[in-house]
Amino acid sequence: MDASERLPEIVACGVDLLAGRYAALGLGDVLPTDRVWVGVRSSSEGWGGFHYPNQGDRHLQMGAIITRYGDLSADSATSPDLVALDLFRSYAHDCLHYGTYRQYRLWGTKIVRSRYGINARTLDGRTYSAPDADGTRSTRNLGIVMEGATDREAKRITRQAAKRGGIVAPKDGPDLYAFRDATDRLSFSDLTTLHDPKVRSRLAQGTVADAYLASMGSYARDVGSRYTAFLREIGRGAAEDLHTLIVRAMVSGSLASLSGWLDQRHGTGAFTAMFRAASYRGEEPGNSVNI
């Protein structure tokens, strides 16, 4: 079978894995494929894929905009298997965004999202938790926690799909790092490499992938690594249990099980103590009411 013909097969395999895993987490309906728009060509220079600027979930439109992995000015993809894996990772990621609990309210003439998963914000846009300081190893920001949890699920399912499809890591270049990124295999050494402009330039191998690789490294460092460190720090030997509780709470909108788990290990009121910014004056996420 030609590599390009394998794309639907690989994506279909991933969707099958995704449906089972997400159902176990309480998510019965995944993002309809007719609500996903895929950009395959661009009139301007750029490298498409998960880290392409401004792609992803559109919560008001209840859809997602993603791009084909690779040089978007080229007529065809150089690595169809990677196109399939990256496409599926993006879809799996946005399925969880799509299925995350949300609450909207009217503020004057504007529609405001006041609840999203385990996070909350006031009508004037003040979020429940403060941004992490630069260079922070772990996180206390609920946006980072939920984004990290979402991508952790997407990458793990993508790794299973790659294994079932017999897809192996490319030998070098941007494709190697894209494969490692999509299948949750980026190492600390990889992050150091992606942070070095001179090394990145060599990795790009004369393509337009340099900016894409820089974004990949920043996302992995500021989201993935911080979330992993948070799970280890707060989970105290039960990181996977904590991760599962976080995703289930994101989907259901209920903080009861997650808050109870944290209280048992870190004291009463642990969720508020960990995440609430001193400047926040809105509702607690668990006290919001569906409207």
C-alpha cells in the first residue's frame, strides 16, 4: 500500500482508540469531523502542523481549524505517515477541548465563557488562577493544567495509533522531532536542542521548519513539562490517578472527586489554596450553576 493511502487507515485506527479512551473518561460525544477544517496549502511561507500559529479549537463555533503537517507551500506532503499522526494528534486534542464542560453568560452585548472545565473567570475576564512566572518548573495555573492534561491524552493515543500502524521514527530532521512530539517522546535533551537557534537551523535542513520547531520546544517546555512536574509534585506517587481525576473533572464540570482527592493528601481546601489567585473575586468553579 502506498504511504499516502495509509493516512485514512491510520486516522481511523486512532479514532477507534480515542472513542474507547474518552468514553472511559466520561466523554460520549467526540468532535464531529464535519466541524473540522484542514488547511493543506498556504500562499505564504510556513510549516503546518499542531504548532502552526492560531490553529486549534474554536469554542463558540464548536469546531476546529488545523493544518497539514509539513511545508504548506509544497504540492504534496513529504511524509504521509507523519501527516496522519499529526492530523490525528490535533483532532484528538481538540476532541477533548470540544467535550470539556463550559458555561456561557451574557455581559452586555458579549457572550462570555465563565466556566471551562475546572477553571473559571469573571465576566470582565479575570481568570481564577494567575499566570506562572517565567522559568517556573511546575505550574499553579489551571489553564496550563487543562491544556497539559488534554495534550497528554492526545499524544498517548497517537502513540498507540503509531504502534498499531507500524510507524517508526524518521532518521533525522524536523520529521524526527515531530514524531517524538506527537507520540510523547520528547526528552529533556530534545528540549535543550530545540531551544538553541543554531541547532534548530541545522535541524530544519534548509526548510521553513525552524519557527515550527521553536514553537514545539516552547510548548513542550511551558505546557507539557510543567504539567508533568505538577503531577509528580502534587500526585506524590499517584500521578496517573491525579491526571485521570483532572480529565474527568474537566469533562463533567464537577470538582467533587478531584477536590476530595486533593483534600485527603494536601489538607482541606487544597484546590483553592493551590490555584486561586489573590486578585480573583469571582465564583469558585465548583459553585457555578448551569444556565
